[in-house]
Amino acid sequence: MRIALDIVGALLIVGAFSAQMVRWLRVLQREHYEATSLARFLGRWSAPAVRPAASTISGRPITLSVIVLGVFVVTLIAGTIPLAVTASVLYGWTCPRGLTLRGRTSRLVWTRRLVTVASLASLLAALV
């Protein structure tokens, strides 16, 4: 039973990782593979700036991304690995809200450069 749960967890994490890769590779391709542009977009999509309100942290709203990442950190510190896996999968499939798997304006084009970036990112993720 434990092995079956581990396999299901691993498959869910791979699916969530793939969903994140498709989203961010499209952004990276549209921004001409500039890492600083990707970091800017990640910040905008994860916690866009708003006017200060009761539900903000330093002028940034408390979004689903912030909540799920907070839960992930707490579960890692507490040592509850199944909850950390659940938070990772939830983040991978749903965050950031509004950045869809399919592009609105153009499709992801699998150029040699994009395949290289995706391969290296996947290899680094597998090593981690």
C-alpha cells in the first residue's frame, strides 16, 4: 500500500511539474529567454502589486500562490511529507491563477533552445 501511494504521489508531482514547465517555458520563450524577465513575470503573477489594504503584505495581496507556498514551508518544517506533496501538487496545477496551460495569443513552439532549457530544468529538478 505504501509503495502504491509513493507511486501516485510521484506521478502527481511529475504532472504538477509539467504543468508549471509549460506555463513558464511559454513566458520564457515570449520574453526571448531572459531570466530577469521571467523573474519579473513570476513576481507579477504570484503576487501582483495593489494599493495597501487589510489583506496585503507590503503592498502585495495574499494570493493562492502565497498561501500554498506558506503551507508548503510549514509542512516541510513540521516534517509532514504527505502534506508537503499535496501543497506542491496543488501549487503546480493551480498557480499562478490566470496563467493558463494554453496560451491566449500563441502556442509554445518547441525550438532547439526551448528543448535544451526544458531538458536542463527537468534534469535539475530530478536531481533535487
